[in-house]
Amino acid sequence: MRDAAGSAVGGRAADGRSVPTPLEAGYEALRRGTGAVHLDRDVLVVRGPDALEYLQGQCSQDLAALAPGGLVDALLLAPDGKLVALVRVQRLADDEFVIDVAGGFGETVRARLQRFKLRSRLDLEPLDWSCVALRGEGVAGALGPVPGADGADRSVTERGGTRVLPVAWNGTFGVDLLGPDPSGDVPGSALWCGQEAWEALRVEAGIPEMGHELDERTIAAEAFLLERTVSFTKGCYTGQELVARLDARGNRVARRLGGVVIDPTCEVEPGALVGASLFAGGSDKPVGRCTSAARCPGIDAVAALGYLHRSVEVPGPVTVVPEAGDGPVPVMGQARSLPLR
């Protein structure tokens, strides 16, 4: 089995049994068992008598319809409709909300909300919280009954000082534990998994991440975020015009998030694919770019996420040309729709 510097490798035990690599064991736990991963998330609280009214005018979701204990994914957009951040919003009380976002983007969210605050009576404060993701078919059994661990509900529960947030996205299920010390609430039966296994799960599922698939150039429709993050029945919010205009035209955008599965006969490390250009149809003009990549046990291949021009046939062959190295060697792949499994 594949060697990995600095970590144990798979192979066979003395009795002949196959021993999985850390990647394989972690991936299996995140899919079919109970896998735990430290996630880098920034958290802030928004509270005050104008908190709801203000956030309602800034977020793409209908927060007025959210009961205390409710949870939604939402977008913060620039006035031109381009993405500022993909966030998660919890309503703690009538006038108090907790927002979390991928690590490193907390200040971006705070600055964006501060920008239009004007005389609104509310406070924005960062919270010194951290996050542990639990994923896999065994999560509900390991934690006891958890609303939403199977994707059927999105109610937040609380265990001591830790908030339990249900997560379901493209066939992945579980919860995020969010609070001052969530590690203490991880069940003893959970397997702590590395980032390699987490990326394999994320890439296979086609879940976009801030700083990789999502940045200030992203239009929500390109990343298949509309159904998950946008209410089309609420009132106006900053950036709504572009979202509504594209929706009225069938969300026909120039590029879409997709997957690329590398031909198994091609030897390539996932890290070499990040930033790689994609070519198709014999053209010498790139038709896309890879944004994330991982070795994915679920499809037994190296795979990448990336944006593909709408002219690219899916499924269909693509050539992947890495950026790094002297005279990068192209590898063959197949463009596929998401999720990859």
C-alpha cells in the first residue's frame, strides 16, 4: 500500500490480515463509523435589539422564520452579488445569533457586517470557541439521539457548554461540536482522523470550502449553493439583485463546480493538482482550474474539485496540467458531476 512519510502505512499483519493506512481507517470512520476531526472555525456573536432586523437585511436566508435553536447556512454577499463568505447562523434568542465561518475568515465576516451597521443597536463580538466535526453512520448511536444527524432536521441541541450542530451535505452526515472546549464531548468510540481523510470525504462529496472553491470572485450559482443557502421568499438583502437576476434566467453561468477523477495509470500527488489548469476538446485554452485535491478511498482514485466551463462535456475526458515544477507533466482525467460517490 502507498507509503506516506512520517506516518504509519498499511500492509499486512503477522497473521495475514490487511492493515489499513491512516487515510483508509479515517475515511472509513468518517463514512461508516464515527470519525472526529478538529475543524478550524471562527465564531462571533451578534446581539442587540436590532440584531434580527439588521442580519435579515444582510444574509441570504430568512432569519425571521428561524426559531430559537434553529440553524441555517447562509451567504454574506457584496453589493455586486459576489461572495463575501459562506456562513452558518444559529438563533440563540430573539435578539441573539451566533455565526461561524471557516477559519481565517472571521475578521472578513466581522468587517462586512460592521460596514453597513450604521446606527443599528447591536454588538459584534468574537467568541473563543473551537469546533470538532463528527461524521459517519455511527454518530447518532455514539452520541445518543441527535436531531438532524441523519439530515432530517436542523435543530441545535446543547450539551453543557457545547452546541451540537447537525450537518448533512451530499451524502455526508453527522454533527459539529462548537463551543469553548468541544473535545471533551467527543465520544470515546470515535476515531480521531487526519486532514487527509477529511479532505478525501470533502472532495468526494463536492463540498466547497472558503479559500479553496469559494472566494470573492464566486457567484453562488456556480458552486450549487442556492438551494442550501438562499431564501427566494424573504425581503431584500445586500447582493440580492444578482442572485435574483440569474435565477430568473435559469442560473445559466459560465462555469460550474465539478469533479475531476484522475486516471489510475497516472502517478500524481494530490498537492500537485491544486491550481492545475484543465483542458478539453483539443483546445489550447484552459477550460477550468483545480481548487482542491485528495486521494479518495471511496472511488479508489486521486480526485480534485474545480470549476469547469459550461462547454465541457460531463462526464468527459480532460487533461490536467499542474502549475508546479519544471515542465509539468500533464495527467489524464475525467470530468464528473458532484458528488463523486
